[in-house]
Amino acid sequence: MQQATAADEAVTTPRAGLATLLFVSVSFGLAFGIYEVFLPLFWSAKGMPLKTMGYIFATSAVGVFVLRVYVGRLSDNFGRKPFYTLSLCVAGLAQLFTPLLPNVLVQTVLKTSREASAMVRDTMHSVLLYESTPAKFMGALGITRGAEFTCHGLGSFAGAILILLATSSSAQPNYTVAFVFSAALILAATLAFALTYRPAQTFEPAPPKVQSLRQLFAGDLPPKLWLLVCFGFVFEAGLQVTHCFIMPLFFRNMLVSSFELDEVQAIFGTAAILAIHRVVAGIPMMLIGPRLRTRLKALFVGFVFCEGAAIAVTPLIPNPWIAIGVWLTHDLLGAGIWSPIHNHYIQLHSRPESRGADVSKVLGLSQLGRVAGPLLAGVLGAVSIGHYAGGGPFVFGGIVVALSALILLKL
């Protein structure tokens, strides 16, 4: 039997590496479930206007683009693990300080730091999975992302319970304990990843290149990746009109007006809705992702369209229970199925020698749509279309998401 070399012992097997990434995904998912739901509610409690929320989200989206592309190129030269570890650490610290420093400028810096770090981690996560198990990439991504989305829901529930326990009957909701708990989860995941994960293959750095910013952000992508950039930009712009800070505020207001709930009850109800929202996205990823083999383009186009349609009709349904139920199908019949296919096409058309840069650039350029989305949401948030206050962003954003599917017909 051939004796293992020192290099062989220095790497993690694909199974062990997947276990570590799964643990990180679970921890990060729980933390994000808290952050996503309660950040807009925290800002609202501090009296922040919708337009200011839109400016903060838009500013953070610009920071995400710049850092994501730059770090993607650096990871081709220095490896993925250092940037994955650092991104987790910065995201955890940003969530820790969010409830402690409510100043608008500081919140903008913290939000930008948190989102940029989360997106860098997202890029490194998919690249690490693809480089370790390319033949089983969609299955591995479906398992880890599905678990992460499912834990978004569990995190929303956990945050609501923590806020309920920390809030006295006569006081405003206490959000601090929930944010601190979410930060602790990410920092624990940071430590676990740094100590236990080793790349599943020996890293071979790309030849070092001195690049100007102009060269770094040049549009040197293969044509199919440019098509995915166009889709991603339009999709993100539409989705963020409905999913940024508007989403928890819309459902909180719906619950207050339709069921006459008080503030704490409405917060708990909103957390329940958004928890189910994430769970119904995560389960298809875990169950269907590993089984996706054929008709990928048709599934991609069809389920993106279904997602947009479900969002757009939600405010038009007079019965709040049915409206909530229809809205919850938008990920069950949407991203829960097409998300692994999307990542598959990005990895498939990326160049091996610049995979980190290509993936980062596609996702970064796509997410510039997140600049337009929150700004539109800040304007449309006061527009009521249908039966509920603030229904305008849902109708407009849902139509844009559905139309983005047409771009994929050229894939």
C-alpha cells in the first residue's frame, strides 16, 4: 500500500470538507434569519424613514460589487480559505455592533461591511464546493444551501423568541439580544472553519498578475456569463424591490391591519411567515438539487417565471391567509429549484484559471441590481396597490422578476 505523503495529510477529504461547510452554512443561516427579519424592524423602531433604508441598502450593494470582484481575483492567487474565514469574521462583527450603534452613517458602514462579507463568503463557498467535487456540485450545493435556507427560518423563530423574552409587556421590542446571539453564531462558525477546514485539493495559484482597477473590472467574460449577468441584474433589481427592508414591514403592517395584533404579536407573526418562507426554499434545494440532471434550461426559465408571478399577485388577493399562502410558494416553486441550476451554469462557463474572478464578477455585476431595487422600494413603499398598504413594490417587483426569465431563453 502506498504511504500517504505530508501533502495528502494536509488536505480534507471531500466528505469531511462538506461536513465543515455544512456546519458553517447552518450557523450562518440561523444568524441571517435573525438579521434579515429584524434589521428593518429595528430601524423602523428607531424612526428611520423608508427612503433612508433604501439609501443604506443601495450603498451596501455598491460595496458588495467592488469587494466581491476584487477578492475573487485575489483568491485565484492566494487561495479561497483566507477570504472565506475573514468574510465570516467581519460579518459576525458587523451584526454584533448593529444594535449598539444606531447612527445612520454607522449603520450604513455596518450594513455595507456585513453584505460585502456575506457575498464574498457566498462566492468562496460555491467555488470551494465546485473545486472539491465538480461532478456532484449541484447536489453538494443543494444540501448546504438548502440547510442554510431552512435555518434562515429557524433563526427567524429563534430571534422572535429571544425578543419576546427580552421585552417587558409595556416596553418597545428589545432587539439587542437577538443581534448579539446571531453574531455569536457566525463567530463560532468562523473559529470552526479556520481550525478544521483544509482544501479538498492542493491549491495551485494562478500566475501572479499586476492589474489596475480598470483591468480588474474589465468586461472580459465569456458570452454565456454575460447573459447570466444580464439575467441576474434584472432579477435582483426586481427581487430587491420586494425583499429588502420592505418584506418584513409589509407583513407586519398586514398582520396589524388584518388581525388587529399589537406590535410584539405582529413581530412574532412576521417572523413565523418569513421562517416558513425560508424553509420552503431550503427543502426543495436539499431534496431536488441532488436529482437535477436534465432539462435544466427549461426548469430554470419556468421556475423563475413562477417566482415572479407569485410575488406580483400577492397584494391583489383580498383574503390575507390566501395572500400569505400564495406568496410563500414563490420560493417553493422558484429559487428553491432554480438556484442550484443557476450556480451550475456559472461554474460551467467559468474559466478554470480564473474561476474565482469569473464567479465573483458574474455575481457582483448581477447584484448591482440591488442598488436599483432598494431605491425603488423606498419610493414605492408608500404606494398601495391591491388590498394591503405597501403593495406597490410587490406588484412591480414581481413583474420584473417574471420578465427576467425571458433573458434565459438565449442560454
